[in-house]
Amino acid sequence: MCDYYGDLPPMRRALELARQAAEAGEVPVGAVVTYKGQVIAEGRNRREETGDPTAHAECEALRAAARVRNDWRLTGCTLYVTLEPCPMCAGAIVNARVDRLVYGAADPAAGCVGSNIQLFALDFCHTPRVTPGVLAEECAAVLSRFFADRRGPGKNP
């Protein structure tokens, strides 16, 4: 079930985290975990900072939420993320038993919640509900700006 207006505040916070990631030289992706409508954890990409290939925004937020809940099972939680999850993050969402995923921009390069494959359609132990496209244009713009800045003026996309 989509609660678009209730989804806006946590997605806006995820966008703030994505911008912070960009300022730190990371691919700008932010994530927020809510429980009963309250933010309990957040994360942003930190791969460059940590040298950890698993330090994606979603994994950072899920780890923080598990610490807050003192449980790896995040039943009852919603994960908000600015970019469609990759295979690793989609797997972590399944394994954490997140009830609902809300994401902004689709990721045709690595997205596994519809763009390339629909990982959640496979027969796993858990299937989260998915709400795609929340603030999609804003989320995509943050990514586009980041990569345009890295390419520099006059360079081809």
C-alpha cells in the first residue's frame, strides 16, 4: 500500500543523506529506516570512505536499524532509499525481513527490484512490498549532477 504523502519526509531525509554522500565524494545514495512511522536509522554510501564494498547506503541503514532494534529481523520496518537497490542490497532487504521498500530513482545499470530483474519475485523466505518512484526526479537529479561534475565541462556523458 502506498502512503505517498507519509513517504515524503523520510525520502527527503534520504535525499539529504545522498547530498552529504556527494559532498564526501561518494556516489550520492541515501537511505532511511522507519518503524511505526518514526525514523530509527539512516545511512549513506561510504564505500570510498571505508574501503568496504558493502558500505552501500541501504546496508549502512539496515545495520544501524538492527543495532537500534537489537535484532537482525527488521519486521515492521520500511526502508527508504534514493536509488533502486542493487543485488546485494536487495538480498539484504530480504534477509533483514524489511516489510516495505520505498525507492526514488530506477537504476537501469544495477537495479534488481524491477529494472534488470525482479529479485523479490523469486521464491525467497520473505517478500517486501515495494513502492517505486517516490521523488524519482529529484533523486535522479542528484545522481546526474554528481556524475556530470565528475566528468567535467565539455566531456561526453
